Amino acid sequence: MCTVSVISPREGVLRLACNRDELLSRPIALPPHTVRFGAHEAILPIDPQSGGTWIALSDANLVFTILNAKRGWTPDTKPPRSRGEIIPSLLQCSTVEEAIDQMAHFDAKLYGPFHLLVMGLRGGGEVMSDGRRITRRRVPLERLPLMLTSSGLGDELVGRPRREVFDDMITFGEQTAAAQDAFHRHAWPDRGYMSVRMRRTDARTVSHTVVELSACGRSMRYQPLDDVVRVPNADRVNEVLVPA
């Protein structure tokens, strides 16, 4: 369960923002740290339950994010492997094309349905899985701004209202960092389950991450939303800036 948006606020800059929505029973994520994967290093938060992640930024100037998918076919039994393992398995890749090509060899039946996005400064790629087969496609920069979203209640339920907010604020509004941040804070007082910053009795938006890429460097800004998850030093923001 997540909402991801990608914009290009100015030429040569890519900005990806991600709201992570999770059950309140799930353990609190560990803040971003640097890990080596083959020839590359990446910055990523860690989900202690799976040992994996939902977002990562590599020194190849690539950002990876993955959303659960809940639409159409649902597996009869829980898949044997966590979707959190998928991004770490790709972080040794040097290009978007290499990462997307590697996904062609994945066995979709080992994981629940997902939507993976890999973005770089020259474009990106998407990998979709319905739990049975993998579909891949390129994401040219001309497609920006871009928004992806999912919900444990069903992707169709939240997709349209969140899309309408995104279009009003960004697609037909301003493709700026301020507009993107406002979109990810958006919440209806009477429709929390549909909101971009969502809330239900059992689940909430628990963190907000922003990644910026440019020829001059890259950064990840990670903020746990601690009015929701009760963590010591709750108002902290973890930010990592890396020169080109």
C-alpha cells in the first residue's frame, strides 16, 4: 500500500516522492543507511519484518520503488517470498535497462502481485506482476508527471479519487516540489481510507520519502510520520545528500 509520484520540477532534475501505507501491527522500519550491492552502493530504509525495502537510491543514479498490487486475481495461498526482496536483488544494476531486463527472469508466482518502478535521469521502466506473469514497459520522461497508487482495500477503490487530486494539483497545476509535497499530505477528513495520506483504524501512512536526482548529485529525505507510529524522537528527518 503506497502512493508514489514522479515529477521533473526543472530541467535535468527528477523528484520522486513516496507515501508508505502499512498496517499498524507491522514493525517500524529502520531509517535509511548505505549498503553495498555488487559494484554499487545504495541508500535504503529497511523493513525489519522482511529484511527488504520498498524504496532505494543507488549510486548509479537510479531510484527504485515498489508497490503492492491488489487488483484482479488473488493467489489462493500466501506466496513464499516477500516483495521486499525484489529491490535489493536489483541494486547491483547500472542502468534502468539492466534492471528491467533482469526482471524478465523473475518467477512471478514466488511473490504477491506488485508494481515496480525504476527511474533515472534519462527515463525509467515499470514492471507489473499479477502474481502469475510479468509485464515490462519503458517510462519515457515525456510521461511525467506520473502517479502510482495502491490499497489493501483494492487499487480500483482509491485509484480514481487520488488520481483526480493529483491531476488537479500537479498534472493541470504546477509541477513543483511544493505542489508534490502538498499532494502527498492531502487528506479528506471524512474519507481517510481514500486519502493520499491515508488512515484507517488498522493502517496509516507511516512514512514519507523524497528522492531527488540530478547531474549534480542525489539525495534521499526520509520522514517517519510519528503522529501515527509512536517512535522516540519522532519528529526527526533522516536526510542523505550525495555529490555526483
